[in-house]
Amino acid sequence: MTDPLVRTLENDKVHFAVLAIGATAGKMGISPRDLYNRLHHQGLVKALLFDCYDTLHTESIEGVVWNVSEALHNWEKEESAE
């Protein structure tokens, strides 16, 4: 059995995603659940928050919020144009 207090890359990614979603939702004036649902619908939880973790987690929280909100805006815009 794995010790739940041992840090792993996957745990770090989950904690980062929670922080990014909470901060971005606050900036956008929506609930974290609503933002998560929108990101999940676009595939951005995995494609952005998990797969780009190595790059994004080195940015300031403001930079992360900007990246998340811009990516969501662009992906939703592209989806609505289809």
C-alpha cells in the first residue's frame, strides 16, 4: 500500500489542477465546479492542466489563470464555429 503522505507527480498534478481551477474560476466570477465542467468538456483538464504541468506549474498564478482562461475561450470559440 502506498503512503498517502508521500508526494508523487500525479498528486502534484492534481493539487496544481485544483489550484488552477479555483484561481481561474475566481477571476472569471464562476464556481470552480462550473469551470471544471467546461474544461472537462473541452478536454482541457488533461490536455492543459495535466499534460502541460511541467511548464505551467513554473508560472505565476496570474500566468496560469491567463493560460487557462485563454485556452478555454479559444477552444469554446472553435467548438461553436463548427
